[in-house]
Amino acid sequence: MHSQVETIESTIDMCLKVIKMFEWLLDLYVLDFFVDNHWEKLPATWQQSLEKLDPKDLGDILSGNKTVHILPLSLLALFKTIKSLNIPRQGYNSIRSNKVINKCSCDHPKLKNLFIKHVKLKKRHEANTMAEFVSIYARQSNCNAVVDFGSGLGHLIRILSYKYNVHSVGIEMQTRLTEEARKLDSELEYTVKKYLTEEQMSNLIRPIHCNITLSSIEQLRELALPVSVLNYGLIGLHPCGDLGPLLIKHFVNSNEVKFICVVGCCYMKLSCKGESCSYPMSRYVGGLDCGLSYISREISCHAIETYCERLCRGEYNDLKVHAFRAALEKLLVQLDPELKHMPVRSVKHTNNMTFNSYCEAALNQISVQPLEYDSVKEDLGQWKKVVILYTLRLALAPLVETVILLDRVLFMLENNISCAIYPVFDPKISPRNHIIVGRKL
């Protein structure tokens, strides 16, 4: 474990050095591209090399594809450094146990699509993969139950209960989602009843759905769980903001919780100040110059694989909408500085969309004076530069996520808990694809 701690600390050190060196780039809002002349903030050699570069070439370089374009060594070195430091985002095969997983009668051939009804592709992929992962760790940890925080419509615990025979409790703050989850349980049982015997039906383990709004670790300590839930595991599939760290702290401090499987999300909503902050969590990172801006944490939640794929295919014309928004921002600031960063309607790009039609749609419910569209005509001709700048920021984003996730792993290791991190989801389907697993031996 000591060797693991040293490796993690060294990786965090190097990641933070790179992040601090390029903080100026991470913190450039694309929204302010024309207002603050972001392009001029790039090193001169980068500007000269990138200004005539097609975004497709940059996508190829970041994806490791062959390209004839030559970039400055400083930029190539940055890309290489990022790739060597960030946590791998793919290549992990689902963990398999030597023990046979005790699945229930819901594995009947006629019911193979039972758990994907009402479920979109992304959630289907996440719930199926995580359910298998969690069920294995539950058995390895001798747990009879799991508690899922932010359970939503209950897709994950429905699979765990009905398919893997794990007692599952879902905690959700929205009453409407809890009621809908119970309806989906009823629909599932109605379908299953057609193919199972009465005895098999009586042996089904039904998930339990609860409505609770969590805001402190004290609430977790006082959580009233069913008597069937003794030693249990905590699971969180993309808990928002502070909830993920809150679950990890509860796991560390509770004798009843034997393991945790949590997939992070919404890093920009993390509390980063005060004694009970969610970042940093570990003592080691807390002693470093470890500050991460809101902007850098926000972009670390974006998808790089799918974005680069689109660039490589040359499918980036719809990204022109980012330049439209930046040009609109310039017009609004020229009209009145008080209008800077004023919320406007989100508009998707279409093939026949002009800048004028974009502005009309974006300002549909806002009353402003007529805009001088011609004043940004030259700016709009540079829309590919906006795409390139965003791509450069996105290339740095995995380092920010790496620091946040390794800080959580290190926190558990500092508390003498076995911990690991795996990229279990397909990053093209589920960009936040790392699961942190802690287990008390």
C-alpha cells in the first residue's frame, strides 16, 4: 500500500504542476473569445502553427492518428505529458469473480430485455455494467445489501435486486422519481409473473425506494435502514457534486459499511473551502498548492473521446455555434457592459443557420436594442479558431479529473482502506467512466 501511496502522490504532484503552468488556458471561457481576444493569449509559436490548422488535424493529433501537420515541440510535449499522467480512460475489462454469481429466475430467456425497458442507451450501459461490478464486490465483502444514493428511477437497484438477488435500498430526494421507480417495479413484476412460478415470485427480492434529501454526514449516520440491511455497501452512480465525497467519508467512518463503489460527476459543484470541503479530501493534497478553479472543474466534466472523434471525421460545422455565442457576447458587451455573461437561450446549430437567425433565437425572450451585426463579421470568419481553443482546453481537462479522483483514492488509503480505481464504462457512451472502489478487509 505504501508503494501505491507514493505513486499516487507523485502523479498528483506532476498533474498539479502542469495544471498550474497552463491554468491561464484552462480558465479561458470560450464565451469571452472575442471580447478578451483569447487567441492572442496563446504563445506566438502556437498561434502561427494553429491559425491555419484544420480542426480535423488537431483531432487526429490528439487521437494518435497519422497527420502531416507539424506542431511546436512545446505543444506536442504538453499532449504527451497529459497522456502519460492522466488515469487511463479505457481498456478495462469487466471484473469477473471465480465464484458463480447467484442470479435469480429473472434470467429466463423470455425476460432478457426486461431491464432495458424505459432505459436510454447511456443509462442502460451504466446500470448493467455497474450492477455486475457491485454484485461481485458485495459477495466478496460478505454484504447482504447495498444502498444507492441518488437512485433516480431505480434502474440500478432494480437490476441488483431482481437479477442479482442483492437487497437494495435507493435514496432519492425527488418524490416524483421515487413514485415512478415503484411503478416500474410493479410493471416488471407484472411481466415476470407470466413466466415464473408462485414460489419463484415469492423469492424475488424487491428494491426499497426512500425519499431523503442529504446535506450532511450526520444524516448518513442516522439513516434509518430496513432491518434486512445489516452490513452493506454504498454505491453512487454519478452522485452530483458534494454527494460523492460525502459517501466516501461516511464509508470511512462507519463500521456498518463494508465497501463502496462510486462514480464521480459534476466536479464544478464541489465545495473547495472550509474544514468539511469535498476537495481536497486527503491530507497530502490539502498540504499542496492544489486549488482548481470552477472553470477548470467544469470543463473536466466534458467528453473528450466523442469530441475528438467528431473532429477526426470532419464533423465540426455545428461547433460554429460556439463562435456565434462568443460573437453575440461581444455585441452585447458593446451595447452595455452590464450585459456581460447575461443568460441567453441555448440554440442548437442547423445547416441553414445564419448568425442573425442564431441571435434572434438566442434573444427570443430578451428585450435588447438592435445589434450591429456587421461589427463582428470579421470575427465570425475566425470560427475555427474558437473550435481549436476549446479543443486545447479539453485536452487538459483529464488532468483535472485525475487530480480530483486520485485525491479521493488517497483519502481512503490514508485511512488504511484498500482502494482502487477502474475505467469501467465506455467513455464514448459515459464520459465520467471511472469507478472508485474501497473495501474494508
